[in-house]
Amino acid sequence: MTSRDTLYFDGQCNLCRRSIRIIRALDWLNRLQFKDSTITEENELPVPRDESLVGIPMRTRDGDALLGFPAVRRALLQTPLGCIPALLLYIPGFSHIGRRVYNRIAARRARNAVCSMEPPGAD
């Protein structure tokens, strides 16, 4: 086990890289690790590579795997400025809306020509 949660992001996607840049900026206490899922060995990922490219995955310090909205919510909870909004995202109504918004953004990202949904070398 590690002492920090690890977020795996699609390093080939501008939206993903921008989101990680924001979370890194909020992570003043250095509670998170960040790894590019497109260059990480598949056996190191918390979920299969194709899932990791659909929603941001996280391996928690306890070894659990989270995917998408729960991963982002937990990442924000680790940061001083993201803590309060993250706590609101645990409230059932907010949680439901947050999942829907996240899923909609993730689905549109898949259609964005800037983002490669295929890992490098998958040709």
C-alpha cells in the first residue's frame, strides 16, 4: 500500500491534462499522486486500460479502485480548497447530479477529436 491516493489520467487528452493540472494546483499538502494511464503498464492500472480512458480512475491508499465521479470527488476531498465542495458532492441529491454531469462530460470527451481514446501503439 501507498500513503497517497493515485489518480490515473489520459495524457493524450487536453481536457484530462487540464483537470489534473487544476487538481495538482489544489493539492498543496501533496496527498495525491498522478500517473498518465497511456504510458503506465496495464497491470499497474486499477481498472482495465479501456475503462481508464473512459473515466478517470483512482487507486486509493487502501488499494480500492474508484472510477469517474467517485475518483474526482475523493481527489478533491484530499485538497484544502476542494474539501468543502467535495463534501457537498457526498449529499445524495448533489451526488446524483455530479455523476450525471461527470458522465455527460466524459461521454462528450470521447467524441472530441483532440482526445485519443486508443492507447498509444494500439494501431
